[in-house]
Amino acid sequence: MTAVVIDNIGELTTNVDDEPALHDAAIVLDEGRIAWVGESAGAPAADRHLDAGGRAVLPGWVDSHSHLVFAGDRTSEFEARVAGQPYAAGGILSTVRATRAASDAQLEATIVRLRQEALEQGTTFMETKTGYSLNVEGEVRSARLAARHADDVTFLGAHVVGPGRDADEYVDEVIHVMLPQVRGYVRWADVFCEQGAFGPDHARAILAVARDAGLGTRIHANQLSQGEGVQIGVEVGAASVDHCNHLSDADIDALVGAASRPDGPTVATLVPCCDVSTRQPFAPARRLLDAGVPVALATDCNPGTSFTTSMGYCVATAVLQMGLSVREAVFAATAGGAAALRRTDVGRIVVGARADVQILDAPSTVHLAYRPGVPLTWAVFRGGVRVR
Ligand code: NIG
Ligand code: FE
């Protein structure tokens, strides 16, 4: 693999400790890794050279929450919602019908299309979930197809109770039949803990078994109402509690308590597009950050509540409507996502990290919020390879 030097960087966001953004900087990508970071004037020669022209360079987005394995369309549900109908977990079942009926090739084409769409907008690392088949064969198929195209895969057999099934019996199947069969394809297990999905006892049982089987855990928690989801996430040592719209002080205290755990914190993963699209109150991002809770931003790309692959949209919304600074939002969408996936190889521009880098057609990351909705991606490198 040829080494690339990118120089004349107007603003370089490294996410290393509290290091401020560097100016007049350069980086070298070699063998898929970041090989050098420093001042532009001192940059070593490399096989190839890219003049960033004073543009802003930052780590590729780490999207730590998406649901790309689905078929069908929920435009009408979305239209009804914007006309005033509230969102309820049951909408998932219409996607389940379409997903079960789709061929492998149809499902795979959707995953590839959305993964490519994300990559072209700077997302160099993307997690995705199963959870739209809700039977053994379909969940295993979803995990197998996801594993071909996503960087990390999460088993979400416990999205809602399989149609026509008794909840206890379904949870038993998730634990004893699905989990062992998806095990080879997934790194994570997730549960949607909510009224209309799974209650606290079921969520605890599934996540405890998944953890004991060696999977990492995460949970859809406190999305539509207050509940025990966040507490359960902290209890089982989950890497992430996702959504977090309805938090009590005790929930925030529990996350603060987990922040210094030796095996890693429980990150609060916030999904602003879902909040806007379902008209939920925004997650209390400012309260979480001020309390010292690590925060990630993710798209939650799915056909029901958040049909976007744009991490730029998430960053802009977090800044414009949730009270984050640009620096906090960019960190949450890169290093925060990496923490939510317990990875140290992505989300930072530091020697030895995976060479996942994006260049904006703008002089600073401030433009991500200053020019919302504008496609600012100028170049993307993933593992040192230019993919856009
Ligand atoms: O993250 N909250 C549960 N799951 C998805 C929505 C799924 C759907 O409505 O299809 C979410 O919002
Ligand atoms: Fe989700």
C-alpha cells in the first residue's frame, strides 16, 4: 500500500486528550494506519501527496447505532406522524413483514446502498443491527448479511416480541436458540426496553445471558418514556445506552458512576434525527456532558424513526438544538462512537490508529453547524484508502 501525505491542513481535529485543533498541519497515512502527525512544514515525503488546500481534516465518523437490515417502506407512517400521530414501537412489525418476504439479494442491496451512502458522507466505521425478522432463521440471516458489510454487528432479536408469539416463550427462544446461532456473526447484543417492546425482567435476562456468552451489551433505553433501561444498562456493564430521551437524576447518576469503570464506561448514545422525526423531547445532552457522562452521537438509521445516514445532520442538530459545542459534537460523533463500541483504533487521528480520515470542503468543523444540510465532504480515506 502506498503512503500518502496530506498537507496544508487548515484545521486538524485529532481528538487526542484536550489537544486543541492544529493549524497548518499534515498527516501521513501508511499501511492503513496513521503514521505521522505534525506541522505541515515538517511533513516527510511519501509516495503520494494530497494538498488539503487549507481545509479541515478530522477523523471519519463512527456511527455506532444503525438498523440497515430491512426491506419495505414506511413513508406513510412518517407522513401520519408529521401530521400528528404519535410514534409507537408497533410500527416495527410492518418492516418485519417486508423483511421476512425479501430475498437475501434484496436485503444485501439495501445494506450496501446505505453503507455506501454513509461512507460518501465520511462515515468510515459503522455498526448495524438485526431485529427486523424476529424469527430464528431470519435473525440468523440478518446477522450473516450484516457481517459482510458492517464494521460491527449487533443482535437485536429482542426488538419487539415476534408477531403472534407469547412474550416469555419468545424471550426464551431469543436466549436459547437465536443467541447461540448468531454468535459467530455478531459482537453485540441489544434489547429494546420500552412499553410495547420488552420490560425490565426480559431485558435483564437477555443481556445477562448475552454477556455471559461473551457478547458485549447495549440497550435501547428510555426512548419513549422513563423506565429502567438505563439502570439495566449500567447494571450489566453495557457499552452503551441508546436514545436516553427521558432520564431521571438517578439515571444520570448511574451513568456518572459507570464512567470510570475499569472495563469501560456506559456511553450515552444520542440519536438526534430520531428525536426530531418522532417528535420526542431531545435527550438531555448538556446535562449528561456537564455531569461527566461520555456521549456518542449516532444516526440510528432505520426505516421507522430515523431514515438518515448523515452524521453531519446529527452534529448540526446537536449543536443547533441540543446545546453542544461544535467540538463536543464532533468528538461525540467520532471518539464518542468509538467508545460506545469499545474501540481504541478508530475515532482519533493519532499515530497507530486506523487511517480513517475525512476532509471537509470548509476551513473548520464549525461549518458543519454553520452550514447545516450542505454536503461538505471533500475526501474520505478508510484504512488509508481513498474512498471518495
Ligand atoms: O432505534 N427503538 C427501537 N428501534 C428503532 C426504531 C425501529 C422502527 O420503528 O422501525 C429505533 O428508533
Ligand atoms: Fe435504534
